Amino acid sequence: MKKSLIILLCALFVVSAFTACANNPQDTTPGNVSTTAAEDGTETEPVETEDPNYIMDPDTVAKADQYKGETLTILANSGFWPADDIFREKDSDDPIDSAIYNRNLAVTERYGFNIEVVEDENVQTTLKNAFKSGISDYDVAAFCAYEACPLAAENIFQDLTTIENLDLKKHYWDQGLFEGLSIDNKLFYITGDISTKANAGTFLMMFNKKLARDYDLEDLYQVVREDRWTLDYLNGIIKEHGYQDRNGNSQVDVEDTFGFGIQIEAYLALFFGAGGRMVLKDADQMPYLDLNTEKNIAIIDKIYDLTRLDNKTIDAHDHLTEPPYSTGEGFASTVAFKQDRCIFYLSNAANIIGLREMDSDFGVLPTPKYDSSQKDYYSYVYHGAALYVIPVMNKRTAFTGFALEALAAESYKTVTPAYYEQTLKRKSQRDADSWDMLDIVFRNRLWDLGYYASWGNIDNLFIQQIKKGTGSFAKWYKSQSKSTTKAIDKYVKAYKESAEK
């Protein structure tokens, strides 16, 4: 089912105030938020900038007049993990909904173009059919990464590095995408502040502040800042303060106390967070499987120790068939964390909102490093997160680039700060340190094409192998590498053939 929504130009009034961020325009931290705190520490107010266009390049802004009256048509996924953060029909008390509404209003008023959103439950099929028939109805499409990434081999998308008015080096675009998802030195997908979905799909650590105080843990924020937040550091805490037979039945069950709570995607979050990689690119910038390395095996060993040994960790997917979790009552690991039966919890940012009724306060941390020598903290993004593409049928690429740039720049000032507020909004005092931690989490996302393209189902099968440890890894890899390499070779061949047409 498709639904068209039009954001019309509004000439009757001018938006008097925007939720804004006063960071230096040269700051390269996506979503960085500058705030001022009240004396009691309970409120933070974004600081307005005098120039609403200060982020966009002045030469780009100067082109605005030629696009007045144009309409940007976006084909948006309305199915699983919908790209539903593009349009809001009216203002709202919800900070994110309000920010989206006012972002669109500000951009359309300021630059004079319109936005049309066409909702579709199967964007991948719609784009394929449009490509075959030469239909140019859509300027942009926004849909799940696992559906978008395989289509690059069919050359349905424009190389976004060549689009006029689109400056992918700006901090409101995710800077890790080119390294991870480009092929042949071309990039076909983007995300960043323009969408909340990549943030929602980003995995991060949470820690229970009550338990941290009870166990007299050191300042974990400072541990992060000093690059000591590693897999070994985490393991040391949950070994000492992990499993307890809470109900006294001498059996390990979901009612007990654990050190660490996870769900099945957390295995990949830990792997990528430690700098592990599935797929790299050769000298011609084509993907190849690179999973069987000494570093990756060492990472798997650490994850196995963390998650599968000594009952330190509760994995929600080990209990999906047990009541009440089998009837949709939430993840067992989530419940344990909310009930002060887990010190740490690893999940995507979308699940933080579900912790609001939690009595104890919690803080946010990045996923641990492999060791202190690792340069950055890396974050894994769930494959349902939306990526933006420009179909090759689009003949108005200069306008499309301008419109996307305008939306992304305004989102940086309004939508991302609102997302931070919504994500971390608590009954208790706001935690300024967690705002800083979110900057770290969202700044260094590691995008691995092997995961998003899922060649040979490598992503799902690899998760199961991590859970088994490295004892059978060599045998598994010997078998799995054949089908995955074959799938990659087929992808590369299809890409080269379609590129030559």
C-alpha cells in the first residue's frame, strides 16, 4: 500500500525559533550537542545559532533560488524497520516528532522546495521494477540496509560521491560509510543526522548505576575516556560480580542475577566493537572475505569467554521459548537489567526508551575495545537501519543533492539533539556524561559490507559460530568460506557487467 504525503510551502509565517546546536561548524562529531545546564543540573537548553545556514557551504546555499517550486519525492520503507522519520503531519509534544515536523517546515520555507513522501512496504521490488521500466518517479529511496546493499551490484543507484551539492565530508553524514560500504571507489548509500534510524539501530552499552555503586565500581565514564574500557575490563567486572543464584533453587534460570545481559545481535556488536571485520576490499576496491585472521579469532575467544562461560551473561535468545518471554513479554535480558539483576546490558539505542519505567538509573557507554591500543571505540548498526540512495533514473541530481544536504544540515541542529533528549530522558537528573558517551557511540560506526549484504548468510551463521567458540572455527570456516566467497564473486561479476552496459 502506498501513501503520498505532501509538505507544502508555508508563506504565512516564519518559524521564530529552532532547537539548535551551537557547536563550531568545523566540529566533525556527528550529533554533537552543546548545552547549558541549570543550577540543579536537571535541564539543558540548546544554544541557538545566529545564522541558520552556517553548516551548509555558502556556495551551495547560494543556489537555493533555482530550486524554488521543485518537489523532492522520497520512496520510504513502511514495512519492517520503517523509514518513518521523514515526515510528520503536525507538531507534537514528542521531541523527535516535533523536531522532524519543524525541520521540514524550516527547510521548505527557507529554500522554497516541497517534499513528497511515498510509503511502500517493499521498496526493493519497487525500485527494481522502476529501473526495468525506466520510471523516474522517485528522487530518493530510504530503506533497510540489508535490502539496499545487495542492489549495488545491479547498478540501480547513483554514485553519491559525484552528486552536485552533496558534500559527504560534512559531519552530518556518517563518515564511516565510505570505508565500509563503498565498492569500486563508489558509494551508493548514505545516512547520518538526516535519519534517526541509524542511531536507533546502533548498539551501545548500558550500566546499572545502583549496582555500580553497590559494587563500588570506579567511574566507568573515566575508564572510557582513558581508553581502558576493553573486553577484558568488562570481563573482569562480571567475573567478580556476575552470576548469583538469586532464587536459591541451585539452577541457572532467568530469575537469577547476571553480570551482563545481551540479545543475539550483541555477538556481532562485540565483534565489530573490538575491530573485527568480515569483509575487506582489495586494491581494486572490491570486497573479499577476510574472516579467518589471527585477530578475529582472538576477538571470538574473548567474546566466548564473556558470553558463554561461567553463567556470567544472560542471552535473551536462549530463553525465547520460555514463558513469559515466549508470549511477547520482552527479552529476558532486558527484564533482568530493569530489575537490577544485571550490571551491564548491550542493545540498540531504540531499546533505551523501553527502560524509562526502570526504577534504578542507568548510564550509557560505548561497546568495549579489544584492548587499549585500539584507536577508536566502534559501534555496530543493526541491518534494519535505513540507508538513503538516489536511483539512476533520477535526472535532477543537483536539486536532489541540495535538498538532501539541506535536510541533513537542519537535522543536525534539530532532530539529532531531540533524539538525544528522547533517548536519555529519565525521571531523575540528566546525565551529561551519557550525552558525551552517545557522541562517542554514534561517531565511530563500523559498517561491514559482509554483514549488510549477507553473502552466503555469513552474518547469521557467524553469530552461531561465535557462540560455539573457536574450537570448531577452522572446520566451520573451511566449509562456509566456499559459499560466501562464491556469493561475493557473483556479486562482483554482476556489478562489473552491469557497470559496462
